[in-house]
Amino acid sequence: MTAPEIPVFRGSFTQQEPISETAIEQAVAVMRTGRLHRYNVAEGETSQTNLLETEFAESLGMSYCLACASGGYALHVALKALGIQPGQKVLTNAFTLSPVPGAIHNAGGSPVLVETTESLVLDLVDLERKILASGAKVLMLSHMRGHLVDMDALMQVLSDHDVALVEDCAHTMGASWNGKASGTYGIVSCFSTQTYKHINSGEGGLLVSNDEALMARATLMSGSYMLYANHDAAPDESFFDSHKYETPNYSGRMDNLRAAILRPQLSALSENVDRWNKRYRVLENALAGVNNLHVPPRPDKELFVGSSLQFLVEDLDNSDAQTFVDTCAQHGVSIKWFGAPEPHGYTSRFDSWHYLDAGDLPRSKQILSELFDIRIPLSISVSDYELIGNIIAASLRSVRHRT
Ligand SMILES: *Cc1c(COP(=O)(O)O)cnc(C)c1O
């Protein structure tokens, strides 16, 4: 029997949309002034970074926002500002990207990894078990690949055990659970504006909170010197008085150039969420009905941002899984496999983070061994996602033919 013909896609999964002309003009305007540093302002001027912070806080209905050099930096500062002590245990997802355990390590904490479920969210039963076993009082929750755990159930577990929540919203900017925005559940929450997230400044991070003391410490840590009164989306100056002598400067501010190109993108975010989700649904449809391929259903309470799609394939051994990825790639479709034994590209599994004690995570290991991932760039048209889905389906069929 000959393998069925697999179509070919010619497009790029790493190509983002260009920065809009409006954003480019704002960036050029900043460059014309020469005032790129956030505290370098003319008399009466409000810096772009300051404006971005105000607008981002408002978009979430949060009191305060701090713009940082990266999302990982924001996560690190969030933990430091929360008062993490050397060696303190911090719970986090086993299924996440390496900057998350890295931020815990950078803050001097010790990551305790929690299992993931087939729906690709934090396993709340294992969370409770690990809270009791470790005595940890902080959870850094990664909404990995944009999947929101039942936030109501999670908040109940955390309040039962008096555990503080830090949210990693790198993949959930624009998302919400039951009408409440992701990033408004944590004592402090962090977003990334790295190129492959939902707004793009190359690198960048945004930290939000309603906690005055925490925010004063985070602002000082980010490198405000004694210029914190320049921040609009920050607590009153009086909150800095008791922290300014004790708080180290971990220099990691955002600059006006990046803020200038982020502000127009923030205005366009909800429109882009619709554009991502259209593409997601077309791809999901094209994959529906493929044997043993399963796209986790999205709960009704979850408003997600379909900037990537995950699917599980049940019946492939390691060599077939790799052949499947390679076959897709040969036909122009770039997918990732989270089960790969060796870290590759942006993806690494928890058992390759040798600096921490991952412990035994049989459920996550099993799920990741079946888990594939594809980016959904907006630069690829809606109709192309049908073709892309068909290539994935045909590639999988061809791998099964062979064995
Ligand atoms: C990208 C990312 C981060 C870190 O963001 P950077 O801005 O790249 O430092 C954190 N968590 C997750 C899940 C990410 O994907």
C-alpha cells in the first residue's frame, strides 16, 4: 500500500506580524527626543513607560503595574518582593517553560513541581498533596500554553492552606476565567512581551498587583533609585518610606522605546484575541476525527487566547513521535513534541532541569510523552490553518502506515 500524498505548506511559524505604522511612529518620536530611559523626561512630560503601566493596569482593573526588562525578570522580582527567603519552597507546574523554575531559583527559592492533568492544567489533587508534604506557602502558577485551571477551585485550595498565589500569565494576556481576567487572581502577576507572546517588544515584562508594600519593593528592586515618585501606576510615596533603605536595586527596567511600541498593541489586543481564536478553531476542526488524536476541550468558563494549540496522540512510541514531527516539518509544518528526551529549541521537560529536584512525576511524564504543540501566528491566514491541520493528520497517518 502506498502512503497517501501529504500536501505541503509554505509559510513560517516563527514570523510575527510587523509592528504597526502607528507603533513605529511612536517609537521614532521617542528616538527623536533621545529620551529613551524611563526617568529621562522633559518638564511636564509623562514617559511612554509610565503611560504603558497606567494603561495596562487599567485594562485589568488592577491598581498598580511595573514594566520590566523581561517576563522572567518580572517573575523573579515578584517572588523577591513577596519576601521569598533562601531555600524557601515554591510550588509550580511541572509542565511549564524553563524561565519559570529559573525565576524561582533566581529568587533563591526551591521549586516543588506539581503534576499536570490531561487538560494540561495544574493537578489540584497533587497540589494539595504537595502543599501538605512540603509546607510551601507560595504557588507560582504558570498558565502554560494558555490553559486556565478551574480558578475558583484553585483559589479554594489555596485559601484552605493559606498559600499565596503568583500568576505567570505569559500565555494568558487577554484571557479570563469566569469573566475575571487572568492576572487578577494572584497577589502579584507577571506578563511577558517577548516576541512570541501576545504583544511584542522583543523582550519585556509587566508585573501587576494591588498590594502597596509589595509594589513599593518591586519598584525599588526593578531599579527605580529614589525616582519612584515618577511612577503613576504605583502606590503613594509614603509606602516607599519604610522600604527604600532595605530594598536592593536589581536593575531591570523597561525603556520608553519598547513601551512606545507596546501601547498601540495593547489597544489592539482584544481584536487580536478574536483573530487567534478564529485560527485556533479552524485548526481544531481540521484535527477533529483524526484517530487517537485528541485536542483537550476548553471549558465554558475559560476565555482563552488561541495563540498555540496542543494535542495528544496516544499510540506513538518515541521513534514514531519523532518521525511524526519530522514528517510534518518536511511538509512545512513546525510542531513540537514535549515528550522528547533531550531539550530542543525553546522546549525542555522538567527532568532536564538538573539544578532542581523534580521528584517523581509519573502523570506529567506520561502526558508529556503524548503531547504535541503548534504555534498559531497571526501572520498565517485563517484558511491556511485548514491546510496545516490536514498536513498534521496526513503525516500522522503516514507514520502509522509505516509501522
Ligand atoms: C516566555 C515565558 C516566560 C518568560 O518570559 P520572558 O519575557 O521570555 O522572560 C515565562 N513563562 C512562560 C510560560 C513563558 O512562555
